[in-house]
Amino acid sequence: MDLIHTVYEPAGDGPHPAIIAFHGWGSNSLDLLSLAPYIAGGRFMVICPQGPLEVPIGPIVGYGWFPIRMGTPPEPAQVSKAAERAAAFIDAAVRRYPVEPRKLVVLGFSQGGVMAWRVAFREPEKFAAVVGISTWFPPELKDTARAKAEALSRMPAMVQHGRADDMIEIARARESVEHLRELRIPLTYREYDCGHEITAQGISDLSEFLEKKVLSPIIAV
């Protein structure tokens, strides 16, 4: 495994339902790990990789997944390369840790959400759900999604966003929702009176979503 990462492991031998959680720009592998005991009562193994790109923030260093330049879109080749590396990390994590592969979720916050959408759309059959928080859905993924429409129709998605987000405006989340609905992704969308952050209500809603869609799904026969 070529990415630094942190792991929260529930009690018991497993295999465990698992969340691969991608942090946002300038953060690190410890950021989202602190949420693990509160998501679905701590029943998910949470694996948090750290972005390979160093991001200087004053006297400290954060990390990111692909370069960001204000006012210009990300370079597609750099984003694709980052997604390939993230997908390889997920495969290695599933081999190394006691993960229940049928209950594997990919989640991302901010820039990490872009990573989550990209790896989920590469191989939707691998994931029980995908979650994007305070992020945006890359519309270019629509061009390749139609070839995987059947698998995507079985992959529940959740989008959460703050109405006062001053980093990624709420309009981008609403555009993302429209793209996902066009693709007929089973979608749960929640807005909150907050900024660029994860709230207690958001964790509660996420836990309910994971309970219904991953831990105890209703299977249509």
C-alpha cells in the first residue's frame, strides 16, 4: 500500500463493513478518522488514506489529491492519475484488512469527494454506496457512466452540503444532484444550515443512510 493511512477497526474479528474516506484539500489522514466511532454506532471499519500531494499551509504541511489553482479547473490528466492511485489503494486495503467486500462504501469530503465519485464510477460494482460531502460531482463522468448504467443503478449515493458553504457553493451541489438524477443513481440529498463542514445532523443522516442501504438493505427479489 503506497499511501499513508489511518484505520479505525470495530471490535470483533470481522470481516467488517467498511468505509474508505478521502479527506479534503490541505488536510490529512487523521481528519475524517475522528468521525468513525459516531458513524452507524462505530460498526464500520474506516480507512482514511492520505493524499500524496504536499500542500504548504503556513508553517505546517497538509495534503491533497491533485493540484488546485484558483479560477481554473483541475488538469484532467492529474485528476485521472490521482483516481488510479486511489483505486489501487482501495484494492490493496480490501486485501490487507478484514473488510466485507459486499459492504464497501467510498466517501469523500470536498476535494476528497471528487476522488470518491471517480473511483466509484470506475467500478461501481465494487461499492455498496458512495457519499459526497461538501463537494461536487465531476460532470465529465456522465460521458462514461452510461456504459455502466446497470451497475450504477444499484449503487446508492448520498450528497450532503451546507447552504452557507463559502468554499464550494451550494449551487454546485444542486447541479451535482441534477447530473446524478439524470443518470438514475439512487440518490439521497440533504442540505444543512452550515458552511464547509460536517455537522452532527449530517453524521446522523449518514448513519441512517448507511443502516438502510448497506447494513440492512431491503433486497428486491
